[in-house]
Amino acid sequence: MIDKKIFDDISQRIAGQMPSGLQILQDDLKKNIRSAVEASLSNLNLVTREEFDVQAKVLARTRAKLELLEKQVAELESIKK
């Protein structure tokens, strides 16, 4: 899941860019923007960087094992001939 601090940061940045006349409504606006951003991002299938890195390492190990097995099969096939 995405860190809740990211939602707060995004909503604060957007609210901070509002014209000064709207800054009075800034707290309410931050809450609404945060809710909208969170709802939009929750619909996406996102993973954290840590989850991505873990899966990348698993994939690298799997590829290395596959290459080793391919070499072993090729050796066995060459011996068999």
C-alpha cells in the first residue's frame, strides 16, 4: 500500500498553489484533495518501491536458475547424442 504521507504531501502542495483568496478554505480543500487523490490512486494496481525491488530480485534469481538449468539440459543432450 502507498504511504499515507504521500497523499498528505500531494494535497498540501495542490492546496498551497491555490490563489490567496482561496487559502481561507485551505484546510477543507486539503481534505477534499487528499480524499480525491487517495480514491484515484486506490483504483490503480500500484506497488511500493520495496515490493517492486523484492520482486525484481526474485525474478533475477529465477532467471539465473533457468539459465543454469538450460545449460545442464544442453550438456545432457550433447552427452546423449
